[in-house]
Amino acid sequence: MAYSAENLTRSTLLANSVRVAGASAERRQGLLGVKELRPGEGLWIGPCEAIHTVGMKWPIDVVFLDSDRRVCKVKPALRPWRIVICLAAAAVLELPEGALTISGTKVGDLLAFHPSSN
């Protein structure tokens, strides 16, 4: 099932086709092997406090969320071969580069996930 990710604080859409990586194997795989994230796509990983872009070939925008789905850290344009940690996070949303700028998402914003038809 896919979800849409909405920034309730700013009334903006981050993505309309978000895959969930909840099982251990899915979380470990993440975006490895994905050729690209198109505008409107994303990966919601949980539980998760840290991600890496080792082996990736393109930058991504990263949103760390606490257990209430409030943004506790953002990392726009995270380049390949990097590691990012946020010990306050319960989940991570990985998005195409530029999604944070377009949506205006900042630390403290509240996100919501809704089932999507995509």
C-alpha cells in the first residue's frame, strides 16, 4: 500500500506515492537498488533513527520524525556516501531532492500520512 505525506503545518504535499519499509529486511534495503525517486515518490522507514546513502548515486531529501510525526530534523540534498543520525527520531521519510524546498518543510512541522490510490 502507498501513502501520501502531507505537511499539516504548512498545508503542503510532500509526496503522493510513499512506500513503507517497516519490516527489518525492507528497512535494511531502503532505496538501495532504486534507480531514481521521481517527484511525488518517497520511502517511509520505521522504526528508524539513522540512515545512510552508501551505494546510492544521487542525493535525497531526508525528514526525521518523532513518534507524533513531528519533524525533528531535516537533511536536504543528502549526497551519496553519507550517514545521518537523529536519536529523537522514530521514523524517516526519504524524498527526491528538492521536495523539502517545494513543501517548505522545517523542524517542528507536523506531518500526516494517508492511504493513497497510487
